[in-house]
Amino acid sequence: VGIKTKVFFSFGHIGETIEDVEKTFEFIDKHEE
């Protein structure tokens, strides 16, 4: 658990599709240091 879970619960309920969530995760992965 961590930022991905927070992002999922922050934005998932807005109505994003799972594809949008996965794109968000990819963005986070690319920008995490």
C-alpha cells in the first residue's frame, strides 16, 4: 500500500476507468525517485 492506493481512492470514485488508473500508476512509476 502507499501512494497508488491513495491515488486510487482519491480518483477512482470520480469515475475513472481502470485504464485511467493504470496510466496514472505508470506516470507515478516513471516519476518516483
